[in-house]
Amino acid sequence: MWSEENGKKIFKGGKESFDAAAQAAAKCLFFKEDCEEECVADEEQSCYNCRYRRWTKDSFLCMKGETP
């Protein structure tokens, strides 16, 4: 689900893997929901809605922590 590049975690699912992003967030110890206008997924707990994700051209970086 994740790859690492230059010490940063990159989500392999891209911007359209809603189920995988929700599953990853469910396992994440650091998930924190972003403000409402920044949320894009229907699932409340999703990496796509996390305060610690930073969008890239093809996916996003996890800026916070480690997912078990």
C-alpha cells in the first residue's frame, strides 16, 4: 500500500483507491481528520481525509507516521 522515496511515504493507490485509503487509515495510529472543506472521501476515516496527507501529482505523501 506504501512505497518510500527519499524517506517519505507515498501511497501506491493513487488518487482513486478509496477502499485502500480507508483501510490504511483504519490501521493508522496517527490519523486525524482534516477540516471539512479539505475532505474528499465519503468515508470519514480515510487517508484522503487526513490532516497529515499532502497531495502530489499522482497520489499523496503521508507526513505523519507509520501505519502498522
